[in-house]
Amino acid sequence: PCSQLTCLQQELLQALLSSGLNKHTILEALGEIEAFRAKPGESEEGDGVEPRIGEEESSEDGEEFEPPIFKELEALCPEEAAQQRAMVDHLLQEDPWHVAKVIKCYMQQHNLPQREVVDATGLNQSHLSQHLNKGTPMKNQKRAALYTWYVQKQGEITQQFTNASRGILGEEPNDEMTSKKVRRNRFKWGPASQQILFQAYERQKNPSKEEREVLVEDCNRAECIQRGVSPSQVQGLGSNLVTEVRVYNWFANRRKEEAFRHKLAMDSYSGQPAHNTPQGTGHSGHNLQASPPHGEYSREETQWSSFVIVQSPSPTGLQPSHTLMVSDSKEVTLGSLPPVSTLTALHGLSSPTAQPQTQTPGLIMASLPSIMTISPGDSSLVIGLASSQAQNVPVINTVASSLTTLQPVPFQQHLTSAHQQQVMPPFQSNMTQGSFMTSLQPAHVYNHKSELLQDIPNSLFTQTMVITETGQLGAFTNLTAVKQVRITSPTPVGQLSSSDSLQHLDSGPSVSAPSSSLVMYLTSQSIDSHPHLLSPSAFIPTQIASPTQ
Amino acid sequence: MGIIHLIIYKERGQLLPNLKASGWIEVEGRDAIYKEFLFKDFNQAFGFMTRVALQSEKMDHHPEWFNVYNKVHITLSTHDCGGLSHRDVALADFIEQVVPF
């Protein structure tokens, strides 16, 4: 025993050591305490770490891991803290995958970025993403952190909306315990707002300030409705509140996109050799290649991505999520990136006299999950893509990376209206791979391939065109009314991976690698003359979620 | 930590005999267990109490205890459910581990 310490001090030190602290931790703590003592008036932080009793986890490592989220528990009054712990406990007993779906749906509904969860919980973002989207297992302690964040966030958001309704301009509850300033989440357009904006864009590409103000109101109201709150509680939207500036920027970006597409069209029209930019590396599994409508096949590198997301109704009655997919093909290749930093919308070629030369259709996917409108006689389409990550233009973004939820009612309405407008003019050959309109199914998206498309009501599939990557083909088991047209690249490879139940119109070789071919499904369309053409009658494409995260 | 339940009757038959074998007794008139500890001196007693205290903080479950010099009397019961719960059993187990022989 050390001679410098009294027996009691030794006992105390031994007690500390046997409680799970190691020498290093004790020394660090001593340093902090001495620093605190140097500053009078500092309140020491309570470290109320509370591992679960029932889990019997050795807390030695658990202590180190404690995410900042647990510290917040101490900040609440005890009743609230106990209530929240009770809810977290309850969630921990439930089926983890079920809870993951609930949380994911909630995040989509309120447009919450994963980054926020990662910051608050200390979880690894990749692990979190996989757990939420694919059900990758997560240890109990980590799930506890996640559920704690979820429970607290619900409280925060409820508080935000309550404050909003009372007109209280409270600051956002701190979600960062450290001294650095609260980082407000990056604004993100919700699907409801984008729908409204695209419609407005169709009417008028350059709205005046008054019109923008109106749009601001409309969008915020729609976002509130999506979240299930009264439209008057707009301030509760927090960082996702739509402002006039944001609307202005959105229109400016769309105009820039259109100008860029026009420029590309001009390039193609004048016969410039198109070189294809390789797909961005960030999204390996989601780039599809399409063969040109005519006999000329594009080179391997030409890529055309489109995403189809299909949502089946959630059995648990969760908020139905709707996603729109848009893909458009232009008869131009992208030689350079368009000058937009956000997701861009797709426009069909306005003049059907574009070159029959089949260049690689470059697709610029927008993140807009709204239905495209096609004005009769004008084959231009505005298509938005429910993608969350804008990358370089040639990179088609994964639609499934963010699926947004919408209330079913507005969607149905939109669905019908869009349906009426979906009469497309006969495609010229160069437009065959053209615009696809996607509609939203009031359904919940599951990322498990086997679950996709299971519950799609066939009634909506009068004429359905589904474009997907071949890796998703396993999901098309229920599309009995769908014929399959396969558009393959000139170098088909392999066998179709999971196309057992699919009907093949084209008995060509199957394609395996998602990145090498485009598979398209058409219902009752006569595609006799051009097996690779998609006939232009009205259709309602659906979307298939591609698991990305 | 969620809802804390009393130890149901069946479980008592499994959990309590071990503790009773270690010297814990059931208190008359309330649903609790009790044990007295005797140490060599105050330091040892208080060192023991410190260990138990640190664990109690982690478990968020605190004992009723009395200490005079080298004696420590501990009563374990759960206030939220008005009787014995798993937390009491867990803490008792821990105490048994920590007591110096």
C-alpha cells in the first residue's frame, strides 16, 4: 500500500478502480476537476450514465462509448427523463426491424438528415443507414442510443410545433451538447414542396416576388400537412422551412438546368461527337445503360439511369411514402457538367426532330418526387427524381436514397390529374427512350428486394412502364400485367439474375450487371417495329426502390 | 428505466434462496431484504460503501443503509414498485461480490 495515502484514501481509490475506471481515466478526470476548481462558478457536468440493468453488459467499454445523447437525459426533469427511458425500453423490446422502419419513416416525414442522428448518437453513419434501410443488426446499446434520440427528437419537434402555434420564437432545442454552436441542419426540399414548385415552373419559369411568396406559403403548408400538423405551425419546420430566397434559388437552378440541357441538345444536333462521361463512382449500382432506339448502339460507357421506385402500402399503417421517379433520356451525351449544384430536373426534348443518332442519353436526375406533366403536343417533360444526393450530372442519383413521404390524399389527386396529362405524343425514334412519368403509389417503400412491388395495386398498372436496373428485377414478380421489353446494350452479359417470373418479349440474352443494361417493362404496348422503343401512349410508371444506403 | 416490476412469486423461489444463503434475510412487514456487514475498520467499511455507491449510481438504484464505524447495515427494496425488484437482486449480487472476505 502506498504510504502517502491514508487507508481510507486507498480504499477509495481501490473502490474507484474496481468500479471500472482505469488509471488513465482517473488521471484525466483529476485533470478536469482541477481545471474546474480553478474556475469558480463552473457547474460540473453530471454524467448520468445509465446502462440497462437487464443487459448485464460489462460497462467498462460501454462507459467510453456513451454518446452525447445520454447526457441530455440529465438535462430533462426527472419525470420526462423517466418517461423517455420507458419509451426507449419499450422500443428495445420490439422487433428491431419494425422500429427501424418507424424511425426511417419519421425521418423522411420530417426531412431529417442522417447526419443529425450520427452527431447526436455517435453511431456510425454507414451502420445507421444499413440498419434503417436494410435491417442490419445493431447492438442493444447502440439501438438504445438511436431510440433515445428518436424519442427526444419527437419531443423536440412536438415542442417546435407547439411553440410555433403559440407564436413563441424559441430557439431550437440544442442537439449539441458541446460548446460549439448549434449547427442548423441543411435545408432540404421536401417532396410536397417540389411538387408544387414543378407545377409552378410549368406555368411560369420566372415568377415574380409576389408569386414566389405565394409559393412559399403553399410549400410550407404542404410540408406541415405532410408532417401531420396544422399549416399554421409553420415555424415548427425548423431548418426545413421554405423561404422566399430558397424558392428563388430553386427557380434559378431549374432555369440553369434547362439552359444547360438546351445547350447539350444544340451540341448533339450539330453533330458534335459526344463523349460519354463515366458514371460517378459514388453510385455504382444505380446507373443503367440503355441502348439507343435505333440500331446504333451506344458505347458501353453511355449511361442512362433511371430509377423506379415502387412502394407498397405499409401494413403497419405508417405514413405512406411516395416517391417519384423520373428519368428522361436525351439524345445527347453529357460532355460536361451542368452548372447546377443542386439536383436538376429532367426535361424532355421539346422538339421531336432531334437527331436520330443515338447518342447516349444523358440523364440528369432531379430530386423531385413529383409527377411529371406532359402537355399534349409538347413532348417536353419535367421530371423530378426522388433522389437526395445531387452529384455530377451524369451520375444518376439513387432515387431510393431518399424516399419521401406524403399524405395519401393529395397524392391521389395528383395521380389522377397527372394521369390525364399523360398522353404522350407519338415518339419519334429518338424520343423513344424518353420521358417517363412516374406516379406515386401510396405505399411504403421497403428496400428488401423481395418485398418490392408486392402490394402494388394492379389497377394502377393499366399501362405501366417500369425502368429499373436489372438488379431489381427480382422485385417485379407481381407485375403480371406487364410485358417486358428489354433494352440491352450491345454487349449483353450473363443471365438475368432474378427474372423467373418475368415475361420476356425479347428473348435476347439476359443482362446481369445492373450497370450494363436497362430493362424496361411495358404493358400492352405494341413494340413491334422497334423492339427497343417504348410506345408513347399513356402510362403510369412506377418506382422501384433501389437499396442504396 | 422503464417500468420496474416486483419479482413475481415464481421467480422468488429461484432468486432469493441464493441470497438467503449468503445471509440476506427478509424484512418483517415490508417486501425487502436486509443484511449486516462487519469490517475490520472504518476505512474498509467505507471503501466497501464507496464501491457499492458507485455501482448504485450506475444502476440508478440505491440502497437504504446505515453505517457506524465498521458496521454497515443494508436494506434493499425498490420504491417504484413497493417491493423487491430485479434491481435489488442485482445490487445484492454485486454487494456479495465486493465484500472482502
